[in-house]
Amino acid sequence: MQRFSTLLGPALLTAVLLAPGAPVRAQTTLSLTGGVNRTSLSTDADGASSVFESLTRMSIGLAATLPVSDHFGLQLGGRYVQKGGRLDVLGVLGMMGDMFGGFEEMPPGASFDADYEMDYVELSALARVEFPLSGDRVSGHLLAGPALGLQSSCEGVARLSGLDEPAAFNVRTDCDEGELNFQKIDFGLAAGAGIDIGLTDSIDASLGLLYTLGLSNVSWDAGGSLKHRALTVQAGLVLPIG
């Protein structure tokens, strides 16, 4: 009996060590994602709430999810994200014409707009809540937390179209060279949701949405605050690293 007891302890320990590993979602994981941004700028300048339109741009990210409990974790991420917005210059001139008089409309079909294209390295620390959706293979998650963007490049593009050459033009300039005074740091809040789908026992596919609400005024030259808004549709792979 004593010999049986002596052998039982190592046998149980071996069984525990050889048991199937925990699912990917219960481990520390690394996510590689790519996506499309629908981004714009919002302003509270008088009468200018509708002069900015959206642009479609790109986002590539890497994030580590650290589990705190079975359903809660911390997602630390970094991504290269392109933001900005399109200014309806004719709309602005029309608004000024209504205010001061003297603005004559351009010929029908003509458009005059300016794109502001700002790229950032964005760092985030997001709380992550996970919940099962379909067995062990499909789960959902919610994300929320702060995000800090460090500007890596900034360009302005002025474009006149709808007129016969040589009147039409397309001019691109660096923001600093064009004296477009945009701030280098953008602070905001991010929130999103997504699903993880098990492809194998150790690899998941992820699909999700992430909305970033800019809180910083990125330009002091707009006659009011100018802030980023971005909705990212992203997909990627999730791999266990711990």
C-alpha cells in the first residue's frame, strides 16, 4: 500500500502536465491585424459642422492580450493608423459668401476640396471582456480604453476638378512646408467589439470594429476645435505566446 501511494503522486502530476492545454483565449496571445479606416475630422467652429467629409484609409496593428481572469483581460496594442478628413472648400467659401456676400459659385460640376492626411503610431491600453458565442471555437469580446497617437507624417492635398485643363490641379504638400499647423500628439478614447473564431487548437481568426474618438484639438488654426473620428474595420490572426 505504501508503494502504491508513493507511485500515485507522480502519476497524478504527470497526468496534469500532459492534459490538453487551455484554449487560446485563456492564454496570453499576440494579435496581428489589418484593416480599413473610415476617418474624418469634426469641428465646433461656427457654421462649419458639415464642411468635413470622410476618407477611407488604412490601419495595421499588433496587440498583446494579457488575461486577468477567465473572461477579463488587458489588451496592450500599437498600430500604424492613417487618419484625416476632406474639407469641402466650396462649402466653406459658400458659407463665407453667405456671411459676407460676394462669393460667386463655380461652374456646375466643379469641385474644390482639400484632403488632410495624417499618419500616427497609436498606442493603446484597452480593457477586454470576453464571452462565449458558440462552444469553444467562437467567442466575442468588447474593448474600451485610452489611445495615444504620435504623428509620423502629415500632408495636405488641394484638388480642383470638374473643369477643363489647365484649370484643374492637384497639389500635395507637407503640412510643415505648407504652414498647416497640426499638433503632433493626439489623445483619444477607443471602444470596439469583435469575434474570435478558432481555426486550429492554437490559432484564431479575429474580426472586429474599433471606434476612436479624438479628445485633443489637433489644430489651433481652425477657428474652433478640430478632432479626429475614426471607425476601423479590421481582421487578423491570434496566436498564443504564453
